[in-house]
Amino acid sequence: MSHSSDTELDKWYREEHVPLIAKVPGYRRTTRYTLRTRSVLSALEPSLPQGPKWMACHEFESAEIPWDLLKPIDETEWTIKIGPGLKDLDVAVFELKRVFPKAKER
């Protein structure tokens, strides 16, 4: 996702959004990333084309996501206030297939 104010988005995420998600049964953790560089693979040159600036990965114990418990989290006063500044919002559900070990040092 992206937002018109990185500061506002970060504060909302840290102070409300993630703490509320963390209360949902089956929640494991959230990892957040910010875009540093982005490349169009056909060009193979670092660039920053349009697209989301932030990515969050919310991990749950099961592939059965408790949407009924998550829906109210997106209906809080603060979420509604921050909503108009959100763009590039995309939600996907992935299933973990494998964790690769760190490469051995030579």
C-alpha cells in the first residue's frame, strides 16, 4: 500500500492496526517492509516505477483466515480517517510452502 503521509500511516499501523490484529486468535506476527528500489525485469535496471511503497505480511497459524474477526479492525474511527489517503491497496492470502535455510558461509 501507499499513503499520502508516511508518518501518519506508520503511526496508525504501529499504534492501532497491528495491535488489533495481534488480538485475533491464530495470529503469529507481522513483518513490514518499505520499498527501497524496484525494477522492471525487462529493463534490469533499478528504478522506482509507480506502485505500492509499503508491504505488510500478517502471519496466521492456519490458512483459514478469520475474516469475521478482522473486518471490524478496518472499521475503526482511525482507520476510516486514514482511509482516503490510502492507495495501491492490495490484499492477498499466501500459504507457506517452504523456508529455505541460510546459505552456509564458505
